[in-house]
Amino acid sequence: MHEKNDSTIRDSITTVSRIHLELGIPVGYRVSCGMNLQEECTNLVNTELDVFGRQPQLEVATFAAWQTMQAAAIKDDIVLQIISAYRSFDYQKQMFIRKMARGDSLSAILQVNAAPGYSEHHSGRAVDIGCPGYPFLEVNFETSPAFAWLSVCAEKFGFHMSFPKENPFGVCYEPWHWCFIKQD
């Protein structure tokens, strides 16, 4: 089992290194960003449709925690919606390619998206959350009743906000990005 994990990690590092080379991401990114390498989740389940009508997936325990948290929020008249969930290394790479094609600089992209291999979305434990009446993936989500509820209650369900204001990772403040930390 341990050898398989080492092999999987080596494969992930090789894949991520190749993608970074293709995108022009500096070799020292891992050290400079301070984030951990994320393996692609292999234990995914379908969730409810996201706000765009797509079929997102989450890691099994994360989806169970999400459903429990969502049900608790409903009892408090709060609607939590999935905007984005699991992303493969390749999906993250394609996001970078699209943004660069429209003229965004690599440094600007890295302020709003972790490089492929470092996004918590790869783990299947990250959820970008929205709610009715608020634009998706915008800082003003912090003024929503959903954000107020998450700020008080999300930790009880194992979720934390990954990119608060002035976070050490150099990623812009993302009040919509929450990650499940497995509870033992």
C-alpha cells in the first residue's frame, strides 16, 4: 500500500511538472506558493447539479458532510449552492490556457487560481459556494446571509475557508471557497 502511494505521488509530481513546463509556471512555484501538492481524487461521487446545470463531483465523505451542512443551512433559511467542485489537473490546465488566450498574464492568473497540481479542487474536498441573489465567485458574497452562516457554522461540519483576506498563499481573498477537512 505504501509503495502505491509513493508511486501515485511520483506520477502526480511528473504530471504536474510537465503541465507547469507547458504553461510556463516557474520551477520554484511549489516553494513560493506555500500550498501542498494535491493528488487527484479517485473516490468521487456525483452531487446535485451546480448553479450552471453541470454535474459536479466530490469526494465521498466530503459530499456526505456537504449534504449534512446544506440541510442544516436550510433549517436556518439559508440556501447553499455548488458553483464548482472537483477539478482534474487537466481541467485546471485548460482554465489557464483559456485565460492566457484571452490575454491574462500568468502572474494575474496565479492570484486567482492555484497552479495545476496545487488546487484543493483536485482533492475532491473543495467546494465553491454560492447562494441565490448574489453573483458567483465575487467578493461581495461575503455580504450574503449564506456567508454569514458559513462563517459561524461551517467548521461544525468540517469545512473551512481556504483563502481568507491576507492569506499566506498569495491567492486573492475567496469567501466562496471552502474545503472539507476529514474528521477522524
